[in-house]
Amino acid sequence: MQGDRPDHARPHPAARALTLAGRMLLLSGLGVLVAFLLFSTDDGARMLGRVVGIAIALPGLLVLCAGLLVAKATRPDPDRLE
């Protein structure tokens, strides 16, 4: 079985959750940004779309990076033999 080999460590439980949440926030923010830019008729609505889209996308980017860092930090080192 693949899970029984010693070189396969179990992934950190928070890493997958953080990367998934970060991706969802990032895509939601970009979707809001694009929707407001494409379908708004005046400059005030476009500016509101930019503010809301960026306010959602930036935390998503930070959470995604945190999840990727957790996943990389908990990955076993292939050069080190145990």
C-alpha cells in the first residue's frame, strides 16, 4: 500500500484547508472585480467593484500563501534519511 511507506508523510490537516479557502477567496474576489468592471454602467460602481474585489482577493492571496507555506514546511526532506 502506498500509505504504508515511510517516505510518504501524512499532509498537515490545515494545509489543505488553508489552500482551499485561499483559492475560494481569491477566485471570489476576482469574480466580483471582473463582474463589476464588465457590467457596471457608471464610474462609482466600477470603483466600488474594485474596492470590494480587492478587499476579498487580498486576504485570499494571503491565506493561499500561508497554506502553501504550511504544506511546504511539513513536507519531508528527501535528502535526509531516517
